[in-house]
Amino acid sequence: MIRNAGAALALPFRAAPVIAGVTLALTVLAGAAPAAGAWLTMLLVDELTSGAAGPGRAAFLAVASALVGGAAIALLYLCGYLGEVVRQRVALTVESNLFRRIATLPGLARIEDPVFHDRLRLAEEAAQEAPGTISQFVQELVRSVVLLASFTGALLVVWPPMTLLLLASVVTAVVARLATARREAATEEAWVATDRRRLFYRALLTDVRAAKEIRLFGLGELLHTRMVGSLATVSGARLAAQRRGTVVQSALALLSAVVAGAGTVVVALNVAAGRSSVGDLVLFLGAVAGVQTGLSGVVLQLGEAGRAVRLFGHYLDVVGTHDDLPAGTGTPSDTAAIELRDVWFRYSDDGPWVLRGVNLTIPAGAAVGLVGVNGAGKSTLVKLLCRFYDPQRGSITWNGVDLRELDVTQLRRRIGVVFQEFMAYDLTAAENIGIGQPDQLGDRGRIVEAARTARVADVLEALPHGYDTVLSRTHADEERTGVTLSGGQWQRVALARCLMRTDAGLMILDEPTSGLDAEGEQRVHETVRRHAQGRTRLLISHRMAALRGADLIVTLAGGRIAEQGDHDELMDAGGEYARLFRLQADGYQDVRIS
């Protein structure tokens, strides 16, 4: 907690050092102003009740008291504005730091970990709420400390025991509020997974990609029920924690009122007995009201600040997350000769092995086809080649150099991929292609050339605004309605994105034509063969005919290499490849029954 609090308190002075310093100074003045006003009011009352009041002195005290009161209000408004400026800058800083860390994680181990996503959810909440809450609490605390220090003298002069009674009630309230804050933060941590499921169901209900199935299968009510059920569960837990806190705080408020009432009775009796003046009573009442108001504000915010500080620890943990892949320093060569040596891999220490002792050589400039049933390990192999993960055993080399020794950013710049689950970004057509090589995003000529190579240029040029058309049904650009593409057209855009990497030494095409008709598939494969001539290619497809011309075909089964060779060799061998090829070919046979 101390680490969290220290880091949170330092944020305003890092994000906006000058404004934070000025705000702190003005907050001190704002805290001292009410006490000064109370003293002036006491002097004015004593002057007016002395029986020998001077008009000039009385007028001066009245004007001074009014000016101090007005200045106190103005300072509060000014501190409020400056505090908001600081909070906005702090919020920008923490949001930037949090998502920069997410964006720069080199591998997928964290991104595909549900526990990390729960922590990320808490970190997001902390990033949005904690800086403002903590900054506001610090402002209120400084003001209240100055206020308390200013009024302590008055309480000591008028009735010293009142200071100890107020201090005891404040300490009790602080301890109780911190305990409540701990319970509330623990509730957020305990139910974060449930709350994340609620957000998942809510996102599905508005997801364009899911809309067709939701309506066809009538899933709307099911998803709505689960979303509301998750929300009700989390809300019930939060209310239970707040209910306990409210009971405790109400009891403490009554105790504080009793203490203040007892003190007022004592001072009033002293005034009646002539041991104190009416001004003393006015000062005492102002001091009690000021101290209670200031401290009640601090105590109320203390709970939110305590909860925010605890959750802020998740933000610090995420920002401080170590890379899930060790950094390499080597630069990969332009050409790619890939070799997998006894590669074993699984996604968790207690999970099943996905790859089991894979040995495979992909010669530089060769086209290698990879086949296998679903779950054979093909997509996992792609992840390892892109170094999203490292194998637990064995090694993968690029021209004889272990991938772990190469700079991961430089390595990926040498790889062009069309993933089976490619992204359709809600961006313009040009941007959807250009992001394949971000530093060439403004090179329209190169983007158009990639689109032509992928045989999608005619489609994009015919759009309402050509390459500047937003490809989305849910977003628009400058009030221009977006449009979307068919599945096959989107696939060609993804291929064009891959082809932006003209200097890639390795091209991986994972089901690049699954959304195309037979004619379109043939044309794309011809285009890829011409464009990627001389580059190392890994081709993955369930359409066996698409791999027939590969230099080498590898069959993956159960996480192992079952067989490898060219098409004719594998057909003659009569193994898994031949079985799959004939099974698929049977579907194209025209069987006649006489």
C-alpha cells in the first residue's frame, strides 16, 4: 500500500509539476482562510458586545471578515479548476503508460492469459479513477490539515478537552473508513472476472460480426439475461460492502455530533457564568463546524482514496510487467532458411503438448505446404515462427541463428503473414492495406500496387470514396457513411496488407483463399507464386489442390511430423496426406448410379 500511495501521490508532480505546485500552495491558503475568517468574526462580536465599540474598528473587522470569506470561496473555485487540470493530465499520463505497456508486450503469453486480463481490467479501472480520486483527496487533506491546525489554537484557548475528543472521534472514523475501503477493493478484485464476463456479453450484443448469428439463433435474450445476471451479482456484492460501511459511518457521525454537542454545552455554560465571552462561543462554534466539515470531507474521500490506492497497485503491476519473451539483439538476414529442431510446445505448464518433437527444414526460397486436420498444431507452429511464443524445448533457427537471439522487432519485419483469423479494421481501405508496413502508410502508390497484386484494386477503386472509404458499418469518417466488403474481398485486402512487405524473407499464408471461389483461388495462388518468387513460403490450406505445386508438403498429425515429400511421393506412400487428398477429391467426383 505504501508503494502504491507513494507512486500515486508523485504522479501529479510528474504530469504537471508547475500547476500541481501552485495548486498545493493555493490549497494551503484555502485551508487557512476559514480560520482567519472565524478569528475576525470573534473579534467583531467581542467589539460589538463590549459596550464601547468603535465604528471604524467594527467596520474594518466586518469588511475584513467578508473579504476573507469571499477570498476563501474564490480560492476553492480556483483550486478546483487547477485540480481538474492536474487530474486530466495525470489521467492522460497513466492511460498512455498502461496501453503503451500492452502495445509493447512482444509475445502473446500475457494477452492470451485470462488472469492477466482480470488484472488488466482492474488496472484500467484504476487508471481511469485512481489519479483523479487520489489527487482530489490530497487537495482535501492538505486543506483540512491546514484548517485543523488553524482552528486547534482556538479550541485550546476556549476548551482544551474538545481538541482531544475531536481527535479521538476522527481517528476512529479514519480507521473505520480505511477498513471499509479495503472491503470495497477486495470486492472489486473478487468479482472482476464476473464483471469482465458482463462486458463480454454487452459487447456481443452490439458486435456487428455477431449480429447475424445472434438474430438467427435467437441468442439476444440469452446474452441479455447473462449480462444482467452478471451485473446483478456484482452490484449485490458492491452494495453489501457499501451497506456495512454506511452503518459504521452513520454511527461515527452520531458520535461526532454528541462530542460537539457536549463541548457546546460546556462553553455556553462558561459564557453564562461570565468565564468566557460571546465571541469565544462564536469562535468555538466556528472551529467545531470547520473542523468537522473539513474532516468529514476527508473521511468520506478517504474510503475512495483507500480503494483507489489498492487498485492502483494493479496498474503499477501491469505497467511494470516484464516482457514475456527475452529480448534478442541479432539482425536477421534477408533470406530465410528455417529449421525446427526437436520443438516441443504447450501453452501452460500443466497443459497438453501441442507440438511434440517437431523436426522440419524449410529451405531458403522454397515453398512448403503444411496440411493436417484441425488441432494438429498448424496455427501454433505459425505463432512460433513469428516468435509470439518460444518453445519449451528445442529451437527454431533463421539461417542457423536461434530466433531467441534475434531482435524480435527486426525479425517480424522480415515476415509477411496472412493469418487464418485476419483482422478487418474499421479504417479506410488505404489504411487497411497500408498498416502492413506502417512506415509506408502514406505511400498511396505502394498501397495501390499491393491491392493490384492481391487482385482487389478494382473493388476498392469502385467504392464511394475509393481508397479513402471507411470499411465499416459502425463507424463513419467526417459524416461519410462507411461500407463493408464481402468475406472474399476482405481476404484479398488482408493479402494486400501482407504484400506491403516487399522485403519479407518469409511469407506465411494461413488459409489465404478460404473465402474465395475456385477461380479466385487459382488467380491468387498464381499471383503469390509470381510475387514471392525467391522468398521462403509456408502455405497452409485445407484445400489440398492449392498445395499440390509446393516444393515440399508436410503433414502434421497430433503435434508431430507424420510425413513429408512432394505431392507424388506422398500419394504413392498412401499415408495421411493421400487419405486427406482422396477424401477431398471424392467430393468432386461425379458419381452416376445406373
